[in-house]
Amino acid sequence: MQIDFALLKSKEVLPTKRYEHVERVTHTALDLAKNFQANEHGVGLAAALHDYAKHMDRGLLKHWIESSVDLPKDLLNYHHELWHGPVGAKMVEKWFRLEQPDILNAIRWHTTGRANMGLVEKIVFLADYIEPNRQFEAVYEARELAQTDLNRACHYALKQSILFLMEKRQPIYPDTFHAYNELTNVLKNNGGN
């Protein structure tokens, strides 16, 4: 599958504004892939398809979670905004016969993150957070960190997401904490703070 074709597939199921976001995330992710010597094709496909299920019917997403043997049922206890990543990865795998774990994982965890993210996962997670139209206070620092240190940038984005959700008194999916904790340890072990 080519990146342009993946973008076209997303365009078919997304409203214009969301599709434009997907395009920006894809361009941002490809820039990060070049900077951090990642597989550009894999990064581009994952970014182009990361929001594939974002605007699908909530009942359909719930059905996929309930009927899948490998999607965690606890997702149903959290905000439905978290469902589109895991379900989208399953849809992409089934409908487009995409089977590369790094691409599917990047789609699956682009919203929550997870411990031990691979390079493609980190890049798509971060690109979604820092794409050019994002305008919130923490994004500027995240963009700056993304120029030189992918782990530090992801750690910062996770921390800011956790703080934002706590401030809003929203539940936080456990994988987000696991991702934050794992990167905290990585940075400490590498002499960071």
C-alpha cells in the first residue's frame, strides 16, 4: 500500500477538517521519520491511517471491541474518543490486509501511548500531538523537544496530556501512565531528569 492510497482511504471516511488534520500529521510524521532515521513508508502509512475510525459510528466501534478477542474490554469504561485507535488498527488490518506490527501498533496507541513504544509508534504519537494546527501552550515546548530528542518529546507530551486530563477530572487510560513511567525510567537511566 502506498501512502497516497492510504490518505485517499482516510479521505473517504473522514470529514474534511479531520482529513486535513490527517494530512498534517502525515507530513509531520514523515519529517520526524527523516530526522530520527525511521522507516518513512511505515511511518507514512500509520500516520495516514491513524484516525481512520475516528468518525465511525460509536455503536460500530463498541461492537468491534466487544466482539474482538484481542481488544481490551476495559476500553468501554473510558471515553469513546479512545476507541478509534485500537478499533482502527483492527479495521486496517482486516480491510486493507496491512499486517506490519509497527504500523498497526502506531495506529492502535496513537492516542494513549503505551510502555515500550517502537520508533514508528513514538513518531506517530508525537506527530499527532504537535501537528502544525495544534495551538495550546504545551505544544510549543513539545515541538522544540521533537527537533532533537524523541523520547523527551514523547515524555513531555504524555506528561502534559496526563496533567490536562487530571485538571479536567477525566479518567486516564492506564497505558498512558505506563508509557509515561517507562519513558521516565529511560530518561533517568540515560542521565536525563
